[in-house]
Amino acid sequence: MTEQPSIFPFGIRIDEPVTMATDVLVGITCLVCAWKLKPLYNGSRMHRQILLYFLLMGVATLLGGIIGHGFLYVLGFFWKLPGWLLSMIAVNLLERVMIHFSATELSPRMLRFFSVFNIIELLAFMGLAFGTLDFLYVQIHSTYGFLVVVFSFCVYNYRKNHYPEVMKDMMIGVGWIFICAVVFVARISISQWFNHADLAHMFMFIGAIYFYRGSRGLMRATSH
């Protein structure tokens, strides 16, 4: 697929304009989700992690769209790194949300293991991503975090009949993120003006909506 042409509104060059726009859509959606969830915040660690997930993912995708795509030619490659870092931390936070939500179903030893391993996993993938400057490791971390950690704990809680409707929303969200990953890796495009990244961002957008629904349920379930 030919590279998406630049546009020049008011004489300003914007590279990959649709990719930038769809990234911004995801970013704004995540920030709106954080804002809508804020009234449910009860000061607990898990609620704070949920809000930070949406805030950091929102900022990460905004940076990715505006700096990493639209205006990268002005700032240079290394300006991609803040977005990478924030997105990896955001995914890690959602993993920790599901680990802590499962605390009543886990032994203290298992809970401690998953909590510690979760940090080791984040640091390992961050080291690989920033050591090689390869976005592949950001993708692998995201896939691992959503598909292995978040989805597995959702299935576990669902089977335990622990807020199954909430778990269902979270699992559907992971499903959309999985489709997003397949589209991005397989480079499935509709046209030059709606390429694999643009299509992947739309599936991220739908996934964010389901994560919002699931997160709202989690916060209500743990409001006391």
C-alpha cells in the first residue's frame, strides 16, 4: 500500500492525516471516559488505576497521532518515545486493575506473585522497546497485557460468577483489541486514505468503549 499522502491546510504540512485523526479520536475518547468515570472514584488504589489507565492511554494516543504521525517530520523519531512509554504504563495499569479485582479469588501468595511479575514484565518490555527503538516490543507488550493478563483474569472471574456482566464487557473489549492487533500486523487496508493503522485505530476506539463500560461496572462494584 502506498504511503498516505500529506495534506497542507493553511499551508501547514500534516503527514498521515487520517492516521493522525483516528489516533486523536481514540485519545479524546479515552480522556472523555476518564472524565465520565471520575464521579465514581472512591479514592481506592484500583479506582485510581482505572482513571490513570484512561488518562495515560488518552495522552499516549494523542501524542502518537499528533507527534508520532502528523508532525514527526518537525520533531524527529525520539518524540515517539513518550507515547510509547505512556501506552505501556497504561496497559500495565489495566493488568493491575484485574489482578487487584481478583484479590478475593486468589491466595495472598498468588496475588503477590502476579503483582510482582506484572512489574517485571513491564520493565522487561520497556527495556527491549527503548533499547532497540523498535515499536514491535510495544505491540507485544500490549498484546500480552490485554490477551494474556486482562483476558485471563476476566475469564477466571466470569467462571467464578464474580460480576459476569462486567467481565463480559471487558472480554469484548479485549476481543476488539485483538482484531486491532491482527489488522495492524497483517497490514489490512481499505485504501490509501484508510490504511491498516487507521482501521486498527477504529477497532481501538470500539475497544475503549467496552473497556469504559467494564470499568464503570468495576468501579460501581467496588464503590464501598
